[in-house]
Amino acid sequence: MWLASGAVGLATLLVAMAPARPVTIALACAAVGIEYELCRTGAETWASESGNRVELVQSPSLANNRLGLFQQLLAAGSGDIDVFQIDIIWPGTLGRHFVDLRPYLGDDAAARHFPATIENNTVDGELKAMPWFNDAGLLYYRKDLLEKFGHAVPATWQALATTARAVLAAERAAGHARMVGFVFQGKAYEGLTCNALEWLASSGGGTILDRNGRITLNNPRAIAALERAASWIGTIAPKGVLNYAEEEARAVFQAGDAVFMRNWPYAWALVNGVDSPVQGRVGVASLPTGGPGERGMGALGGGALAVSKYSAHPAIAADLVRYLTSPEEQIRRAIAGAFNPTIPSAYRDPALLAAQPFMARLYETLTNTVARPARLAGPRYNQLSSIVWNAVHDTLSGKGDAAANLAAAERRLQRLSRDGQW
Ligand code: GLC
């Protein structure tokens, strides 16, 4: 009797101790700068600790191309990818394809993040993705050149243009023929919507939609802000900027060929990397304002991790999400890649503060951002954004003026929203 029950007990114990059959989780990460590499190292640590495997799927670096690919896969109900890195603007568009993470990860995991990032990823009461990093548009500048020619860090867009022109002229006169004044994301894609929103919001030109979803895009201050940006093309900014996304802008700035750059925090780790020609010669600040009484504001960006409803292993996939979005992993990514944590307590971590002092210095800038109207527009956000970036791109390219292009964009937005009802 004893023997028999002892044998059963032992068998149960052995089963419990045996590692569960390893499962392979496919994870689609973005690949801007060293993002893919950081994703891989994090996911591999989880795999070795949990006894599972990860298969990394590289996805396009342009936000809208990534969205198109994910939409195709998810609309087909494909279980090929278990975990998706999604953009902060996509929960409304893709949310219905993702599991609610709360039952898997518990309320505590969500409670440690900035409440706004959790709210952003919540659709119809379900937590569709766990915040992974936050982004905010920043102004990068060449500290050495501003010092050399006696200029302050520009507080207004006007001052940015004047300083860029002066430094550019001096550098060119000294034989630096490739030098340009300002690089940013001017290609017709999501990144241009972010840049344009910053120009508008810092100039009293609104935020495309107001709080109630009313379309405010077409207004005199927005028109003036766009005209100002159009005046940069071919003067302080190269014409090529009309085809720059994040990495093209960084390449020019990092090569030492631009005085100013607008980019996200990830660029900080790279422009200061050991192999960067401008290492130690770069400063970072809040974006300029349109003038007195205005505030410079970075667009809110960022990423989150979601588990597909079509995954064969949602619990294990959710465990990978738990690991990657944990404070420890977010701090590792902040130190190695300047990815901003979505967990307030991480900003008090001594190792992070020692490695990235700008995160404490610019804490206000990094956390007081202007959000794109993605929650208001819901699944129609990508169409809204493409109307905006096309109108802006046309204006920067000299195809029609800001007033005509914004008026046309306003009409398109009205049709898209059925007269302001999103
Ligand atoms: C960054 C931001 C993201 C934004 C994208 C635009 O990846 O994190 O939110 O949509 O840039 O290019």
C-alpha cells in the first residue's frame, strides 16, 4: 500500500520537475538603430531562463510598412507570430487581434507603468499590449559648433533657423561642403505626422483634432507653422530631407554633417557610441517653441508588446511579454539603447541615471508630450495620419501652399470622420 502510493507520489513529483516541452515563441521586433539587437538579447535571456525558444522576426523599420504587414498577417488569422511589437498609435487599429493581458499578467504588472500608457493600450476595457518604451521628439545639437561660433541652444524655431544658417555658412566657408543646418523626418510617412504635430503644437496651431475629436488642423497658426517649415527646405535643411525617416536623419547628423537634428531618444545612445564621429560633441534639449507664451513639445511615441489571439501558446507568449516589459529589462534597454522606460520608478535607478543623465535632466520633456489623436480616431487613425503627412509633404515640396493643402486635408478628414464623428 505504502509502496504503491509512494510510487504514485514519486511519479507525480518527477512529472512536475521535468521541464515542460520547450515551446518556440515567434516575436516580431522593429529594427530602428540597435532596436532589433536589444530585442534579441532580451528575448534570448528569457528563453534560457524559461527553457523555451524564441524565433525573432525582423519587421520593416518604417512604422506604416510594419503596420501594413501586421494587418495582413492578423487579418488572415495567422498564428505565425505570437508576440508583436506595436506602436503606441496602433491599439485601436489592431487591438481586436490581441488577447487581454490582464488575466495572464495580473493587475500588479500593469500598475507599475505610467497610468497614461496603460490607458493608451486599453481597448474596451481589455489590456491589449504592455507598454515597453516611450518616445518623445527631442532636439539634438552640436555642442562643439554652437560653442565655437558663440550661439546658445535655440529656444524658438526662429532662433533655430538663424543659428543653423550662421553655423552652416561658417562651416561651409571653412571647407565643410556637405554641412547642413537641420535634419528631421520629412518623408511622407508616420514620422512626418509626428514632426508636423510638434511644429503645430509648439506654435498654438492645435493638435489636428481637439479633445472632442473636432478637426482643428486648418487654422492660421498651423498654416504659419507649416510655411515656416517649408522655408527650411533647400536653405537650412537639404532637399533630401523630404525622403528622410529616423535613420537617414541620424546618418547625416552622426557623420558630423548637420548642426541640428530632430529625433527620438534612441539616437542619443548611437550618436554617442564609441564608433560615432560626433561622440561627446552632442547636446540634447526640448524642441523649440513657436514664440513667446508657447511651449516646445515632443510628440509622444513608443512601443508596446501584444500577444496574438491566434497564438498557439498565449500563456507562454504573455510570459515573454512580462519579462521584456519588466523594470529590469526596461532599465537594461535604457542603459544600452536610451529607450525610455514606461515605469516611473525606473527613472530613479542609480545605474540608469549614471548611464543616461539626460533622462533625469529632461524628465519633464520626456513625460510632457503631445499625443497624436490615435485614441480619438481609433481604427481610422492611419488614414487620418496619411492625410496629414501627405498635406505636409506636399507643402514642404512646394506642391501647393500650406493654406490650400490644409484646407484640402481638412475636407478629407471631414469625409473620413463623417463630419467630425470618429
Ligand atoms: C517611433 C515612435 C513611434 C512613431 C514612429 C514614427 O518609432 O516610437 O511611436 O510612430 O517613430 O516614425
